[in-house]
Amino acid sequence: MASSLPLLPKPISPFFKTPPFSTSKPLVFLNFQTRLTSRSSDVSVNLKKKNNPWLDPFDSGEDPDNEYGSLFADGKQDEDPRPPDNPDNPYGFLKFPKGYTVELASLPLKIRGDVRRCCCVISGGVYENLLFFPTIQLIKDRYPGVQVDILTTERGKQTYELNKNVRWANVYDPDDHWPEPAEYTDMIGLLKGRYYDMVLSTKLAGLGHAAFLFMTTARDRVSYIYPNVNSAGAGLMLSETFTAENTNLSELGYSMYTQMEDWLGRPFRSVPRTPLLPLRVSISRKVKEVVAAKYRNAGAVTGKFIVIHGIESDSKASMQSKGDADSLLSLEKWAKIIKGVRGFKPVFVIPHEKERENVEDFVGDDTSIVFITTPGQLAALINDSAGVIATNTAAIQLANARDKPCIGLFSSEEKGKLFVPYAEEKSNCVIIASKTGKLADIDIGTVKNAMQVFEGSLALV
């Protein structure tokens, strides 16, 4: 007799006959930066980790077994081809209107990491921007044909009339903690519209400044970061970071950008390490003519005067370094120093017209005084002089950049070695330091004895 019980439905078979993950192989988590190779199980050994672990903790760097050698991967980048001259173009010979030639990103731009446009955000004033000149030259040597733009303070922008490697210099104070919202957003839009491949920043970045660099949408965002807790979160938005040794980068002196320069000049496949050249400046003919008229009106003759720079003043045009607050000397000391000058006429550089009466009171009414506030005019004055006697201001660096004899007055030997590390190698640069750690206590007799360095200039006149 047939059973009257209802038939039960058939059980549903499982979707996977076998476990979805094999236990014999390790799990691999994929993201957009992970590179898979046939030997993924052992590539994590003996590989160099990236300097920025915030981006991808699973990325162990480049695969050492990967072979490069195609035309698009070896050597430095090539300069962009020069378009033909068009004298009938109303926009100029080489300045075509938008849409005239379609710009295409070349394949090496992605494979080799070429940099066609680079923006440098420089913190500080004249001194800090002047010491960044060797880094700009390093960028030009490492990436042929690159266009370098600068974003810096009002005082810092004046420095780039001495640099022929810079295309544009825009004023924006990166040290301002509370910028105007309209200025902030306008600058982000300006940088974003220029399509930079690399953005470098010498300002110590926290989360706020890192977000500013991130919104430029540059491929490579490189910056110094704070050495303390203020850097928290900055690495998430930067592709390369350098932890500063202290909170004031300028205290490192002439080599304040060493970490960034080592990274920029690093060897890459078939490209050897790019050397760092010394500081050099270029002076335009128009600036030379303006300055020549100034010192001639003051009674000086080309090649027969000594530049005196670093008088005590509260003007921002003194061109001090942020890393050396004690770098200005009183007029009483300067009046004693110039008494040892023989065969040359001392020319005092004043940063403000209000200092003219003070110089005349201490030194005399017949003193040659030149009012100069820009680094370009100061460089032109030094270029036409027989030498320089200055405290730790931009005049010391400009004198060495133009190979002029100079006497540098520093508050301590440590400061002298930091800001002029090459003084011992040069016979025409003498560094005199105070024994008490204060610039006001510098020995006047030692300064007068060091003026023999100008004798060679007198023989050439």
C-alpha cells in the first residue's frame, strides 16, 4: 500500500563544491598600487620599502626581477620639440592660442615618471629662496625641458629676478596659518589648472598644508613634514615626505634642503646620480644700469668700493635668515670696522631711507650710502664692487655666487660653518665669529686684519 506522506523537496546543492579559497596558497589583497608577478610569494624579501608607508602598507617597491630596457624606460626625458616660428602669429612666435596644438601626454610620462611641469612652494624670505637656487638647477638637470614655477612670499618672489630657470613666480604666503578663503581657493584653482606633474614644498606640512598640495592634483606631491605630532595625517595625502630635523628648517643653514636634493638627484635605472651644483645667480643688464647710477651718485667708482651690508634695522629688507636671529650689527661697530679699510671706499647699503640719518651721524656726512631693498639690485652692486663685508645676510651668499672677496661676521663658529660651509675651500672668503656667542661682541681688530683678502682686488683695478 502506497504511503500517503507528502514528498519532501530536494535539498539545494551548495554553490561551491570546493572551498572558495585554497588553503595551500597565501591570500593576496589587491589594490591599485600592488604589482603582481609570477614570484609573488618571495618578492617581499630584500626589497626596499617606500619612504612613505601611509600610501600602501602592502607595497614593497619595485620588482627587482622586472626587466626594463625599452626606448620608453631608459635614460632621461627628452625636451619637448620646438614648434616652428610663426612671425605672423599675433600671440608671439611661440605662444599659440588655446586649442591651436593639441597636447598629448607621452608614454614615458607614465612609465618613466617624466616631469614636464614642476611647482615649488618655498617657505621663508629672500635668504631661504636664494638657497633654493641649486635645487632648481638640479631639477633642470634631472628633467631636461621641465618648466619650473614658484609659489612663495612677497619678499621671496623678488629673488627670482636672479634666476633664469624659473618660468613664473606667484605670490602666496605658505606660512600664513589663516589665509583668506577667497585667496586660498583661487590659488588652488590656479595650480590645478596648470596640470603640474610634481609639486615640491619646503614648508613643514601638517594635515592642512598636505591637503592644499593634494588638491593641486599633481602626480608627485613632495614635502617636508613636522618632526612631531603635527605631521599626523600628512603622509596620507603626500607621495613623498621628508621629516625635518627641527621645526625651523632654516637653522640647518646652507644645506637646509639636503634631504630633498638627495631624493631629486637619486640614480634611476640607467640615469646616474645628478650632481648638485653650487649657488649661481644671473643679473640682467637693466638692473646693472640702475644700480650703477645709484652708486655713482653716491660717489663710488666701479671696482673701487667695498659693500657694507647688515646694519641694525627693523626693516624686512635686511635679508636675514630665519635660522639666525642675531645677524645684524650696530652702526657703532660698523663705524670702527670701516676705519681699517684702505684703498677702497666703503658703501653702506640701507634697507630703509630712515636709516640714512643714522648712518651719517655715526660714520660721517661724506659717507657713500645706497638705498637697496631687492636682492637683484644687491647682487648687481656686489658684482661691481671689490668685495663685501657683511653679517649673515643674503650679501654673503651673493658674494660667493659671484666669486667676490668677502668677510662674513657671525655670532658663533657653528653658525659660520652652517651657512658658509665652503669658506675653508675658498681663499677669498673669510669667516670671523664672535667668541661669546653674540654678534655685538665681535673682535674689531680681527676684522681689520682680515681685510688683506681685498688686496687682490686692488691689484686688478
